[in-house]
Amino acid sequence: MELFVVLLFALVVVAGTATVRAVLKDGHGHHPVVRSTESWSAGNLPSEPFTSSLAWYLPGSRVQ
């Protein structure tokens, strides 16, 4: 039983150390700013909201 506790403790220490090393290596979660040089566009998205295309389905809506 003592062997199991020692192995479990060692596993916790190794996992904790690996986690701390991974966070430090990653730069504490800081990532470089993404820079965009192209202008923004919506591509081929529709020009009206999705819910307006469901006007015939929504209860209480008035379809003209």
C-alpha cells in the first residue's frame, strides 16, 4: 500500500512539473498579435439576417 502512495505522489509531482514547464515554455499564455494586411470582407454571406428568411415559419410574424 505504501508503494502505491509513493508512486501516486511521484506521478503528481511529475505531472505538476510538466505542467509548469509547459506554461513557462509557452510564454505564460501570451501570443503575438495577429496582424492583417488585407481588408475585411464578408465573402459570399447573405446580406440579410438568417431569421428574416424564416419569417414565414416564426409564429406571430407577418409575411408580406
